[in-house]
Amino acid sequence: MTPDQLFGIVNLVALVAWVLLALTPWVPRLRTVTAAVVPLALAVVYATLVAVHWSSSEGGFSSLPDVAALFTNPWVLLAGWTHYLVFDLLVGNWEMQDASAREVPYLLVVPCLLLTFLFGPAGWLLYMLVRQLRPAPAVSA
């Protein structure tokens, strides 16, 4: 399998998980798939890519040129991309869970999810603004 082929697979898996995440208000059972099964599977892909290809890569994290050199290896670049897919999906799941607890209207969460899917931190930032519409639920003793 080539890095391009695996890239297509992990992207498709992530896209399906995001669609399922958007359906969790109506099908709560899907949360297990979007919050655990898919992130776990993608994390296994990530860990495998790092374990197999990290040592054969040049570069590192000490400077921007080192990072650029590190990601010239397509397998390590794919690992980095998979890292983003996992964490963005986990953030999207947290947004949905938090929105449910705060009773944030679903239609206000959808743009946050879309932005989180496409631009990660920008979607989380939007959600952090939207969630201010609803205070945290009171904890009863």
C-alpha cells in the first residue's frame, strides 16, 4: 500500500465518522463509533506509521526547517495528517457532548463542527464562543 492509498482510506474513515457524529443527537449509539472506535483505529494507524517510519526520517521538532525536513517523508507526513484527523474528531465529539450538557441548540453547533472538521482550532474557538450562550449546568448535591 502506498502513502497516497492509505491517505485516501484514513480520510474516508474520518469523513464517515464526522457524518455519524452529526447524527448522534438522533442516534446516540453512534457516539461509541465516533468517540471511541474510529479515533482508536486511526490512533493505531498513527502509532504504526510512527513506529515503522520515524527512524528513517530526517528532521525533528527543534526548528521550523527541522519540521519541514521531517515531513518530506510521505509516511511521516501521513502520520502527521492522521494525528490531526484523530484530534479534530475528538474535539468534535467533545463539542457535541458539551453542547448536549449545556443544551446548546444543535443548529448552533453544526457550524462549529464543520469548522472543526475543516480547520480544527478555528472550529473549537467558534464553539467556545457559542457555548457562552448557555452556562454550565448546575451540579446538585
